[in-house]
Amino acid sequence: MEDPAVIDVLLRGARTVVAVEPTPPGVDPLTGLPGRGPLEELLADRGAAADLSLAFGDVRGTAYVNRDLGHVAGDELLVEVGRRLRTGCPDGVHAFRVGGDDFVLVS
């Protein structure tokens, strides 16, 4: 296995080193959810006549968290949202992070 990639993060002037495990293509490295590419593939595989449900949502207030508490806290918020979507979605519902604080659920 490869060594984890190392990313330097600046947190209020202090240098912190964070180890990030390599992620497969199409997986958001922050939340571990599939991204926009896998979502597009799923929709294409189901076809135009597919019976499906989509739910779009964004996490409100992340800009305030980033501004007031720092980007590390904002990332932690998104990580927790991703964890809850991964573990809380019922069978047959797929969660995707499509950008920033935007998420999509597909069933």
C-alpha cells in the first residue's frame, strides 16, 4: 500500500500536518462519498425512462462556519454530514457530494 499523501493545513497561523489516505477516482476525499462523476454514471446507466427519485440539498451556513471557526471546522462539518448520509440512508438510496456543500440523494 502506498504511503498516505500529506497535506499541509494552516490553522490560525500554526502549521499542522494531516495524513490523507488515497481515495479511488470519483470518490470525494473529504467525505468519502461518490462525487459528480459517479452520479452522472448512475443516471446514465438507469436511462431516461428510469423511475427514480432525486433530492438535492446544501448545508446552510458553511460560509459562516468557515469564516468564524476556520476552514478546518467547516471541513469537519462536511465530514460529519457525509458520515451521516453514508450510515443513515436506507437501502437503495445513494448519497453523493457534488461540490462544496452540495449533496444529492438518489433512489
